[in-house]
Amino acid sequence: MFLTSFISTFELAIIIPAVILITLFPIWALVDLIRSDNSVDSKILWVIIIFFFNILGSILYFLFGRPKRGYNNYHGSYYRKRDERYRTN
């Protein structure tokens, strides 16, 4: 009740989702980055960008830093090698 005496319900309805977005979007970007097939140097650079530029860095990562999705979303090279072992030609 103490918080609502200074901030209206409408303002809380805007502030709470914004705080959740600001918190979760960079975490989502970092998890995606860790699971990606990017090189170690590229991952380090993107971690620094996401850490210092929070939302903007996350948006930049999703626009420019993600590897192109083709055969498989994550660890595509592993699955390609596995499938090649079992291929009968």
C-alpha cells in the first residue's frame, strides 16, 4: 500500500511490464548468444555490447549478431555431422 500511495495504478501498469522487459530481454539475448554457434571472440564482444547497452545491445544482437538460421536452430553442425554418419549412400 505504501507504493500505491505515491504511484497510481495506471502508472504501475506501465512501470511493471517495462521493468520486466528491461530485465528479461537482455537475459534472453545472453542465453541465445551462449547457445549459438558464434565464435568465442564474437560471443565475448556481444556479451560486452549487451552488458553495457542493455536493451539497445539486445536489439542489435537479435538484428545483426545471431547466426543465420538454416538447417537447425542451435548446434546445427553437430546434427549435420550426426546425420551424415547415419546416411547410407
